[in-house]
Amino acid sequence: MSLLDAAGSEPRVDALRAMRAVEFPLPPGEIRAFRRDARVSLRFPLGPSERLYGLGLNFKTVEQRGTVKELHVDHYGGSDNGRTHAPVPLYVSSAGYAVLIDAPRYITVYAGTAESRDSKHPPPVKDRNSDSSWTAIPLSDAVEALVPAAGTRLFVFAGPTPLDAVRRYNLFSGGGVLPPKWGLGFLQRVPTLYTAEQVLREVDEFAARGYPLDVVGLEPGWQSAAYPGTFMWDPTRFPDAPGFMREMQRRRVAVNLWINPYVSPKAPFYGRLEPLSGSHTVWTGLVPDFTLPETRAVVLDLFRREHLQLGVSGYKIDEVDGYDKWLWPDHAVFPSGLSGDEMRQVYALYLQRATAELFRQRGRRTWGLVRGSNAGAAALPYVIYNDYYSHPDFITALVNSSFIGVLWTPEVRSSKTGEEWLRRMQSVCFSPLAMLNAWADGTKPWSFPEVADAVRDVMRLRLRLLPYLYTAFARYHFQGTPPVRAMPLVEGFAAGRDPKDEFMVGDNLLVAPLFAGETSRTVILPAGKWYDFYTGALAGSGGTITVTPGLERIPLFVADGGIIPLLAGDRRQVPPPNEQADLEVRHYGEADGRFELYDDDGETFGYEQGDFSWTTLTVRRDSSGKLQGESRRPPGGKPFHYRTIRWTMMTTR
Amino acid sequence: MSLLDAAGSEPRVDALRAMRAVEFPLPPGEIRAFRRDARVSLRFPLGPSERLYGLGLNFKTVEQRGTVKELHVDHYGGSDNGRTHAPVPLYVSSAGYAVLIDAPRYITVYAGTAESRDSKHPPPVKDRNSDSSWTAIPLSDAVEALVPAAGTRLFVFAGPTPLDAVRRYNLFSGGGVLPPKWGLGFLQRVPTLYTAEQVLREVDEFAARGYPLDVVGLEPGWQSAAYPGTFMWDPTRFPDAPGFMREMQRRRVAVNLWINPYVSPKAPFYGRLEPLSGSHTVWTGLVPDFTLPETRAVVLDLFRREHLQLGVSGYKIDEVDGYDKWLWPDHAVFPSGLSGDEMRQVYALYLQRATAELFRQRGRRTWGLVRGSNAGAAALPYVIYNDYYSHPDFITALVNSSFIGVLWTPEVRSSKTGEEWLRRMQSVCFSPLAMLNAWADGTKPWSFPEVADAVRDVMRLRLRLLPYLYTAFARYHFQGTPPVRAMPLVEGFAAGRDPKDEFMVGDNLLVAPLFAGETSRTVILPAGKWYDFYTGALAGSGGTITVTPGLERIPLFVADGGIIPLLAGDRRQVPPPNEQADLEVRHYGEADGRFELYDDDGETFGYEQGDFSWTTLTVRRDSSGKLQGESRRPPGGKPFHYRTIRWTMMTTR
């Protein structure tokens, strides 16, 4: 059992082979492992100026050198101690490599903290009484780790850049997920006890008010009982589930169902799952052992019949993370032989993988939410969320997700003020999943009238960016390049600066959110000239700038020569597969530009059989010195859904 | 290796035999243990209304049912998750028994949280959608635990009351420590780089201003280098250490030395300790393996020569708790064969025990401070402290210390206001160690002029209470009864109320501190009448009262018939062994009273050979109905240091 096995990772060998071959990035003689008393301790060398990233989905810090992590699937509790929704045991070094400790255990990682007496580069001895340079954490020349099991697999991913190391890791995990196009639209989760009628009314109100909506999420009340669940439609709130689903399809709104995996005695498959479940219950519900094929068969058969055949598009898989006092104990025993702690580390991976497979069998992509994950998850069609709800920390999680092959959404639920509401809605629109989760609060995008228009504007901007976002995901899938990127992964970004409140979406868009109470902020730009997304005006040239964007705008910047393709015109929904849409292609700055635009049918797995297109968009100066756009699609590239292209030179008009 | 072995616990068999024999308190057939993969899982039955206390030195909560603890010696980080200075794996049930899991490991305890499928009393299944009584933690009928080792020792301590269970545990640990009398005086820790001259000047200033002072603590600057340390006097700040120590003795002020155990290359015994230390360093210092007799011999020989022979009275043992990123990693290896995590759980116990033995060899009791501890520590002459510094949480720690056989001081360091300063000084004077720790702040008791007199008053009251406090410790030693007591350990206290901000000192004094910003508070009284300590007036009769004591007074209450012996007159220092002091014995309320007053020489271990006295103080009504006091000392009881007794009937004058 390993994490990558649990995730079902199938390395994309061709894509890995296509990357530049480089030397093994560490001196192999300096990697040490020894086993003692059924535990393995590890030591990896570390240079004096290396910075370390990753080691789980952290919410407060980006650089991790000088910390200790006990990597443990759990609800995030407010400190970056290793207990988090995706405690991926992977670190990425600023020196351009990554290390994965692939064991389904609570691994303790000493990220440049443990000081071995046989270190080759021991730190100097200092007297705290007399030396003000004394430090509580002397510089260690190693990452050490303890795996509380008799064995582990180790992987070292070469660079040469940190981004290359991340790409290799993602490709080794199967390549990043390519969501269905509708998954990049707006998702509204409705209050937990809403009836079918209330849901349809809410969908219609989105349309009437002109707010984007592509997916609705139903919360626990869709089930006839929850915590533990029956997985069956509630006959009072959803008396005609097939009819309800048809109405939703007529409105072209996908339906996502909340579940947690714990099985009520009232669930139809309870009896069959009894021998296939763990020694302990959660909220009196069975904990099915999803590592067993027979368990998956029983559960997924019901899911297929009761959900997918009605048109359900995906799941939100809740409570597979923690807290400890809710879930099974570490000494629980499962029919497969796994112990409680092993199961804790892989449970969410198995659920993601099993449900994803269900949709794959029908030839339809899915796109869902999950509260737990771990290593190897890049290819799984799930975005992590939680209810911790600090807006700044949510953005730091978005930054950190990019190191460890997971996706994260800074979901919006409620706010104290219209200002906070707008700031949160702005940033969620630049995340992998633009979602309002109103399960408890009943909020709508227009809940704060004073910012209702600005909220609609940013939701529509998100939708217009579909060609750009979808291409970013295609690069995640085919090349391993994460769609959201921390700045230390960006070429030309000054080493040693690890901002936790700005990030790239795709190659060209730098996002710098503001938080409630702020009217201006600083933004650290990578080298070269950067331009304001909205106006095309020069914003700065490398270094740190201060921006005062006004409440209506989230600061967005594009590098010199950057190209951003958008859907032309205003839209409320992702175009259906049979529509030919119009494009607006924007160019920023003075330099020539080039962008490879991806497209496919947006719904099936045809892209795995070559049914996709890459269109080269270039902007260069003609003989008169004027910037001209050109689009070239190689013969055979299909499908391609864009009819016309309008070129907009944002800076040089 | 077990915790009790590490602590050197020697059960006080006679005292245990003297307790009432009771049945084994749990159905033995319902205690289960099984081993799997070199781990042991445990299950103990739990009744529906039992409340659980203990499970480490917690700072925020008293009742622990419904929690999970990972018991781990560590700095307290702000949540009661098991990481704390004394993570004693003992729980005390309100049903009147206690359970100790005696393994030097990071034990995970599910205190009524894990729900086993074969539970005899499973909680009802509830639907969260429709049932507002649904709860995230259904009532479990067991305490479960995981010991990550192939074996463990288990102890169940019978009652019949919770206090009896605690007493049995303390007696099994060797009985509680009896401090030297001077240890109950006031301790001032001076700024870290103070010179000998500055220390003496400060001592003289205490005398000139009339503030109690019996002990001075020297912080890191007494050493020639610290973090890591040399354990040698600094020749610039202490050019004549023997002379300095003589001056301190002349002033009758004991000297306590700060240390942490990590050894600088500049320490004289560095070379001898190199082969006797662990695989990792702390702040570049060696980590001596104190489980080895040869290590103790090397270290203690220097301590004896350089410290004890000069008259040093004790140590403050710092940084044996955490943080993880400062100490050795869990996979460290020690010459004894212990792993890092095992050593972490016992290191502080070994250091306490080894240094205590050093003083015992000289026939003198010691009294010191330590930042880490664990099970079996009751007999060790150390009080736990930390720098977390929340005043309310410090008091909760004081409450919780009473369940688990450790002592705690809510040390005072600095304050924002005079009010806070006074409130902190008031409560530390009703703790096992009345201490101002000015190592970083340079504060003095009189630092806030507006409360300087009130601070002096409460320090003097502390000193006057010496006969009462010393007796409370004698009962800790001889009978296992903790000197500070949580209210659930008090007879007549209503079950189901677990206040975290009030406690008993000895049998008769209920202490209810106020915190900065409060002018009044509620106090929950045990059954019966309770009287104001200062005035003798009736304060209430059971139930909850509200008091508005004014800034100068910490609320103190005495039960009906309660007797409190005090030193008569005002004092600044604990009386020396050769002095016969005068007593004031106070009686409160209307009922007859009886108090057994303990005395001995206050400095040696003569009490272990029978050199002590118990004097019976009784107050009863004479034929005219007037309360009369009487003192009876059985023949042969010695020593006894009290010359005269003045009886004060506080309520009935």
C-alpha cells in the first residue's frame, strides 16, 4: 500500500519522457535511510540557501524550512503543523527538485530542523548570553523524516526548476485533471433543507437577475437521512427526483450531491456493507472499507442507479478529513487489514478515485469537491474545500496547493460586510472552483445590494475567461503545469520572496486579491514589464508596486507580450458543446506574444484518444511596426468551438 | 521501561494498606487489550454519566470526556490536545476510580469518543436533517487508547471517591513531595545577565522595602555560556561565586540555578559526555542520555562540586519539554537504546530524579522548577512552569495539576496594568510556588506603585499561611492528598460542575481568583456554610454566590468549622529551624472544628525516620456554648516549632 497506489496514479510516461533529461538532483550517497523497530528514518541533504515548499496544504506559511510537520489527514486547525486536508508528504526545493515520501502513515518531517551529530555542515556554536545572532533553530543541512512503518517508497523528482519538479510529480501522478467545461462555471450550493421546488426557483432567480450559474450543489437535506446517510432522495423534499433532474437539465444546470461516506442503518445497502466495514462507527454509521472492490461495487451500484442515471454530475465528499474525535480511531481495524491510521491517510483518495471511475464508465467527466486528499491526487477530478474561512489564509492555501498536486477553492459562505463579500467573491472567481456555499447561511451572490453588480461583473469575467482557464487545465493535464501557481514557481520571480497573497492563474495572469479593510496593497512582480489586465496600462517593471484598485476590481496583471483569450460578449453559462462561440483575444504590452489555445468537446474523455485541438495565437509587429494577431490551427486539430476572433491590443491601440 | 520506573516511583505500601479496601472498580471482563503490528490498543468501559479528568496538564478545560489526546511532552501550544508539559496518561473518573496507561510513548487516548461496533451500549442513530438532538460526538461507552509499542503496563486505582483514586495514584508514585519550608517562601528570579552585585542589591532592596523573599533564582547569565550551557559560573558576572553564595546565606536567601541539559563544547565534561549522548544536538549542544548511570555520574559530579558544595539549593530545569523544532527528533537514537520519542517522554523525569538524588545524598531537601514531567512525578521536588502566560488558563492548569500528581505555578512575569499585576500576584501566592520570574522583564513585586502595598500584603499572607500550607504538603506526602485540589475532588461539591477558575488549597481554603478587568465573579460553593476568610462573615450556603471583593483581596472562603493555622505577626522570611514561632489559629463558622497540624525540621529527610509531629487542634463549644480551642500533641511528636497559640474565632467573637 502506498499513497500513489491508493490514488491510482498511472504515470504519464510519454509526457515525462518529453521533458528535458537532467542529472539526479541530490548526491545519492547523502540520502540515508535506516530501519529500527518497525520504523524507518530518513535523511536528505539540504544546502544552506535552499528554501522548502509543500509538505501538505498549509494555510499560513509558504516557506517551510525550519518547521516540523506531522502529516496527518485532518481538518485544518489553525496552525501549519502537518494536520491538514491534504498532508502530502512532498517537499519542493528552491534548488529545483522535489522529494516524495510515499507511505500511508503519519509521517513526521523535520524540514531543516533536526541537527544530527554526524552532520557534514554543523551550525556554529553560539552563546545566547553574549551573541545576539543566536537562534533557536540553527541551520540544519538535512531534511529528516520518520515513517512509523517498516518500509516506504521514496521518489526524487528532478527539475531543473522548481516548476519542472512539480510538473514531473504531477505527470508521475497521472497528469493533472481536466475538468468538464461546465465545472469552470459558477457553482451555487443551496441551503441544506431546500426542496426541489426551492432549488428550481433559485436557479430561475439567477437567470432573472443575470448571474452566472452552471452547477447547483445539494446539501445533506437531499437525502432521506444524513450523518449517517441513506444516499437516497428524501421523498418529502424531492418527491420526484427524476422530474427535478430533468428540470435542471432543461436549465442546463448540473447537479452535485453532498455526501459523506458513513452509512445509516436505513440505507438500502447497510446489510451488505456490514461485513465490509471497519470496527468503529462514525456518527453511528458504518465506515465502508473502500479499499475492497466488493465494497466499491455495492456502493457504486446504488450511486449509479439512484444518482448517475438521473443525471447527477458529481459529488461533494464531506468529512473524510477529521476531526479525530468524529472519525474512527487510529487502532480501528478494517476488513482489508488496514489499520485506522493507514485508512485515514488514504480514505479520501479511494473515495475520489472510486466515484471518478463511476463517471468514467459512463464516458462523462465529473467535477466535485472533497475535504480530504493526499499524494498522487493530481488526476482526480476533485477540488478541496473546508470551513476554516479566513480569507487571507484561504488564499495562502491556494498558493500552496500548487506545490503538491491538489486543487483548492476558497469558498464563499457569508460575510460581515458588502466589502468582504465582494473581496471574497473576487478571489474565488480566480480559483479552480468558483463557488458560493450557502448550505448554512442561505446567501446569494446578490445578498449585499451595494456590491451586487460588482459581484455579477467578476462572476461574468470568470466565465469569459473560460478559454484561458480551460487551456491552463489542459496544460495541467498534458504537461503537469499547475493551473494556479505560487510565485516561487514562476520564472523570473526573485528568489527568497515567497508571497502568500498573490499567485498566477495560467502563464499570464497574476492575481493579487485584496481583503476586507484594505484599499491598497503591494504586489511583487516577476522580472520584466507587467500591465494592468483591465486597462492595458503599464503597472510596473519587476520589483514591488503598490496598487489602489478600488472596490470593484481585483488586481490582475499580465506580462509583456501576454495573450489572454476570452469568450466574446457577456454570458451566464458555459457554452454547450454544440455551440460555436466568438473569441476576444487580448494582447498586453509591447512585446510579441504567443499562446497555445486548447479545446476539446469539454465533456467526454475523447481527449484521451486525440480528440482535441491546440491553436497557436500569435501577436507580432507587421512591417509598419503595428501589432497584428494571427491564429493557426494545425490540420486535424478538433474539436474547436470558436467561430470568430476579435484581436484587442490592450496596451498599443 | 515505564514512566513510573523512569520517575523512580516507590509505592508507599503502608499508606496504601491503611486506605479502606474496596472492590476493583471496573468490570474486569470489559477491559480489553490487543496487540497488532507492535501496537497495543486498549478499551475500558465507561458509564453514561461518568465525567473524566486528567489526561495531562490541560490549560483550558477540566472535563475531558469527548476529546482525543495525543499525549506528548511538549510546550503547551494553546489547545488541550495532549501536547503539554506533563502529558500524564492518567484519567480520573467522577465515578471514583483512575486508570493509568504506563508506557513512555505518544499514547493516543479516545476519551469517550471512539465508537466501537461491538459496543454494548451504542448511541441511538439520529438524522441530522430532522433531529435537533443530533450531536457530532455520540456518547461512547468506552475510553479507548492506542499505545504505539508492543506492550504497556496498566494500573487501575480504586476510590471509592475520585479523591481517593488520586490519593492511591499519588501514594503508588511514592507519596507527594514534602518541600523544604523555605520553598514555600517567595521566589524572585532575577534578570538573566545580572551580576553577583546586582543580585545582592536586589535582595537587600526586598528587605529594605519589606517584601518577603526566601529564594532567588539565577537565570542563564550565571553560566559562562548558555544554550548550550557550560554549567560553570561566569567569571565576569560572578567572579567570586563562593563569596557570593556566602553573602546569600548570610541573608538567609536560598539560590536556585537555571539550567537546561544541553552541553556546550566549552563545558568541562563535554568530552566525557560525547559517547554518552544522543545522535542529535539541541542548539548545537549534546543531549546527555540521563538514563545511563555513567552519564548521571559525570554530570552530577560537576553539579555537586560546582553548585551544591557552594550551597546551591536547587535547579530550574528548562527546555526539557519542546518545541519539536528545538529538540531532538523522534527517530534520534540514544546510547541506552532509547529512541527519540521514548526519551522525550521520560527525559524530564530522569533529570528531576537525578538532581533530587544529589540533594538527598547531602541530606537536604531541594525545591525547584521544571518545564516537563510525566506520570509518577508526585514525589519529585519540582514544580512545573511555562511561558504561555494566560492568567485564566494558568489557573485552569493549577486546577488540573491536582488530578495527575504534579505541581504547577502560575508564575508572574509582567503585566499591562497594576490591576493585572496584583491579580496575578494574588493567585501565584495560592499556588505551590509563589514566584516572580523577572528573567526577561526585570520586574519587581513593587513595579506597579499603585498596588505595591497590596502585593506586599498578599505575599505576607502567603508567608503567614506557612503552617497551613506545610501541613497540606505533609498530607500530600503521607496520605497522597494533593495540596491544591480541583473542585470535583472536594466532598460535597455538586457533581457535573467542573469550574476551571476556583480550587481548594488544603482542606479548608477555597480560592477564587479574579482576573484583570473583573470586579466581581461567581463562586460555586460545596455543600454547607462557607465563610469569608478575611472577615469570618457568612459568604453563602452551598450553591453559587457572587462576590465583589475589591482590588486588594483575592476571594478566600473557609467551610463551617474550618481551622486555619497561621504564623502570628508579620514576617518576611520562613522561620529558621531553630526558631520557636507563635501561632494564630483561626476558626470559622459555628460548627466544631478539628485540624491536624504537621511539623518537622523543614530541611532534612528526618521525617522519613519519624522525626515529625502531628498536633491536633480542636475547637468546640464549652458548657456555656462558647467556642474554645485546644491543642494536643501526642507524646514523642517532634520537632514542633510553635511556642504559643492565639485562638481567633473569626465568626463567633
